[in-house]
Amino acid sequence: MAINDLCCLTITEAAAGLRRKEFSPLDLTRACLERIEAVDGKLHSFITVTADVALKQAKQAEQELLSDKDRGPLHGIPIALKDLYATKGIRTTCHSAVLQDWVPDYNATAVTKLADAGTILLGKLGMHEFAFGGPSVDAPFPAVRNPWNTDYIPGGSSSGSAAALAAGFCCGALGSDTGGSIRTPSSHCSVVGIKPTYGRVSRQGVVPLSWSLDHAGPMARTVVQYCCRQLPVTMQRTPHPQMSLFPTFGPD
């Protein structure tokens, strides 16, 4: 299957193809990384591309699937994260000079759940600085552009999440929504995202904008992907139930 064909697969199609052995997690991950390298210079959807991490995770997923160790529908699926989700050993910038060199020593709960489900992390995505206002003109990273027309904005604040999905860089992404930050870029980029019920997805390890209004949640290309694949994984109960209802910016 051609690189562009692999990159255009939905989570459902990719999961089915992996289990039919039409391609491997490594094939899928390499296709996404090659497309990011070829196209993202125009879109700036990624702040950090974690190619080495992704290839290592893809090899592990390939070995596990070949050994009939199937972690579920997201096993071997390449994803990316809005850059306000803490990622252990990987910088988390919030698209700001203030945190451009911050490397957390822990993962956000939602990140851990996706990793446990066997997803492959391609990198961290651009956003509005600290998830507030519009595209930043003085940030150390370029503003994200709309993949359908680079003269237009992709909406925000989860701009990189929506643009990366629409451009075929990843199969799924995490965003966050306080006053429209998942819904607006989803509509601008023709992808799917909703504002989940407050506290349904843990915000532990997510850099806050507003403690009482922030909602964490996944984004995808289709409704089926969103409802049947990503959301059920991220909404599983955290080991510390209070972390879902009362946000904590830091490790458990």
C-alpha cells in the first residue's frame, strides 16, 4: 500500500489492516513520519516529532501483534498529543517560550492510558499559547496553518491536533477544550471532536487554562473512530478517581 494511502486510513481501517497483516505498525508509523517530514514544513502542526520513540514503539507493537498479544483497537495506531499533555522525557512547551525547555518526569494520565493501549506516539502538536487567545505571533514556534488552505487558520486552541489529523499525519490526537478549543479546530479542519463531559477524561498532568472549565478529550477523522475507538480508552477510570474531577498539575 502506498504511503499516502496508509496515511489516509481511519483508526478502524488501520486496525483491521494490521490484524489482516496487510501492513505492520512499523509500515504505518514510517508512512506517517515520512508524510510529516514532507509536508509539515508548510503547516507547522508539530512542535516536536518523536521519531525514535515512535519507531521503537512500532517495533514493539509489531512483535506483540505477531505474538497474538493484542492490547485492543488502538494497538499499533500512530497518534499525537496537544503540547500541554505532560510526557515523560519529552518536552512539553504549551507553544510558549516560558516552557520551551520543560521536560516532565511523568506522563499525564490520558497519555499513560493511550500508551497502555499500545498507541504509537509521533510527537507533540502546536496550539495557541497556553491554550488561550489566538495564534501566537511572538512564540518560539510558528503558528499552525490549515491544511485545506494554508492562507487560513485551523482554529484553536487545539490547532495542531486538528491540522495533523486532516493532513494525514496521524490517525488520532488528543486536544483540550475550555471554550471551544476542540470543537472549533475540528470544524475548521473537517475532523471530529467534541467537548467530553466534565471530568470524564482525566486532566491530571494537563497544563491548565481554567481549573473549573478545562476538558480533556480525543480528536479523530470520523465519528466511528471517536466514539468507538479513542474515547472509551481515554475515559477509563483513573486509579485516583479524584484526579478526573479535580485537576492536579503534576504526577500522581
